[in-house]
Amino acid sequence: TSVRDSGGAIPHLDRESGRDWIEIRLPLAEGEPATELSASLCNAITGEPILSEESLEAREVNGGRVLVLQVRAAHLPAGMYEIEVLGKTPEGPDLLGRPMFEVRASRQPGLLR
């Protein structure tokens, strides 16, 4: 899924048991002007906050910019989650998106699909 994803199927993350950390990668739209990002991860059903990060920078991956979040696996039991992503632009904060994903318990490596 990408930050400005407009819909479609909700991607899922198969969580491998015994894994300590999960890496979530969110591609930014091509030409996204924001140079500094913030992200807030919460349980989409309960609204319980899980992670809040400020002053993030996107990484260059395969010719595109990607926001990468590292989350303790213990903080992501099976369920639905939402990440609110804000970008800092010269005009002020800009809501880049609120992508959702589902975590499923699995023996497969932790990949967002």
C-alpha cells in the first residue's frame, strides 16, 4: 500500500512468531514535496495509539521515496491498524494519508502484502 492509497483491498501483514521487530514500508507518491514526515500508528478499531514518530525522512528505495517505520512485533497483535502520515511543507503540515492494514498471525516472514 502507499501513503496516498485511495482504496482497494486492505493489505495484510503476516506476522512471523518469534520475530522482535516489524518493518513497515509506505511508498510516497512520485513528486511528493514533503521533506520531513511524521507518522502515528494506532489500532483502527479501538483507536489505541501504538507509535508516534516525528522528524522522519523518506528513504530512497528502487528509485522511489519510502517512509519506513520499525515497530516492535509485540505491539502489533492480530488486528486492523491505521497509520496517519503528515508531511511538512513550506505551507505547513499536510495530511498525506491514513493507510490501513491488517496483521495476521503467520509463520511467513513479516511482509506487507
